[in-house]
Amino acid sequence: MDEVGFAVDVLFFDGAEELDAVGPWEVLRFWADLGDRPVVVRSVSADGEAVACSKGLRVSVDGALGDRTPDLVVIPGGPGAEVFASDDRRIALIRSAAEGGATMAPVCTGAQVLGAAGLLHGISATTHWMARKHLQLIYPDVIVSSGRRWIDSGAVVTSAGVSAGIDMALHLVDRFDSRAVAHRVCSAMEYAWHPEELSVDS
């Protein structure tokens, strides 16, 4: 935990899907404002430099992944995820954050980044419905699940595609704070969230 609160890093990289990162960011920043515990949320990139996301959004980040010890790291998907996953130096940063005790929370094809870091071995995970077969093909030891918006496997919490990252982030607020705070965030966002319906196989 950061000296001033629960430390959350939301990762951005070139080619990241905007909503994969910004959806959870919105939830987690509302948590920082409305929650019952101190929370510090930052945007980061691998090197602390600005990035250009998949659909043209340019993001100037707060810092670099690895310049503090986070409690939670959110990793978006998008066309840049596969490029990120092929970069050994960047994957070392992901692995280091996990080894430091951070809960890793990929959205959509961000699961490929954790697969490359060896963090999906033998656990249940999900991703965008169009990428499930590919994830299973390249990481055959992952238990890929369908019909779930998010899967909490303890140190790793994965979500399905794009907007599902919002549901996952609300689950993380529930897990690390309380269900009451998660619903408080939903109310502020005017977002309908039904965890009892979204967290089970259909």
C-alpha cells in the first residue's frame, strides 16, 4: 500500500483500447472520492511517456509503471496489447508488479499481457469473446471461460471485452472496500450493476 493509501495504477500504452482503461479509471477515481478508505489512482505507461490509444486518444500519464509499488494494476486490451506482450522489458515490469503483491486486472485482450508474463498459468480467466479461442491457443494452460463479465482468481482478476472492465472495476471496489461503496459509485455514475447476475457462468 502506498504511504497515503491503496495504490492503483491504470496502464496506458500505444494502441490501448480507450474504454478498457478509461472505464475502470472512472470507477476507481469515483472510489477514491466516495470510498471508505484512502485510494490513490494514477495513469501510467511503461516509461512514463505519453501514449496514443487505439482510436486516437492521446494520454499524458502521471508516471511510469514500476516507480512505486502498486496494490492494483489495470491493464487494457486493444491492438497494442499484443505488441506490449511481445516486449520482454515491458513484460518484466508486469511480472515485477505481480511479484510485489499487486492484484493484476486485465481488461479484454489485456489478458494476453498477463499470459506473456506467465501469470495465467492454471487459472480461470476470460477476455473479449472474439479473442477467447486465440487466448486458449497461445496459452493452453489457461482455463478460458465464457459467459462471464469478470472472473476473480485471487491475484488475477480478468474481464471480458471493453465495457466489461467497468463491471470488473466495480467488483474490485466491492472486494477491496465494500458492496455499499460499490453501489455508491454506481449511483454517482448512473450505472446499472448487478454482480449476482454478472459473475456466474451463463
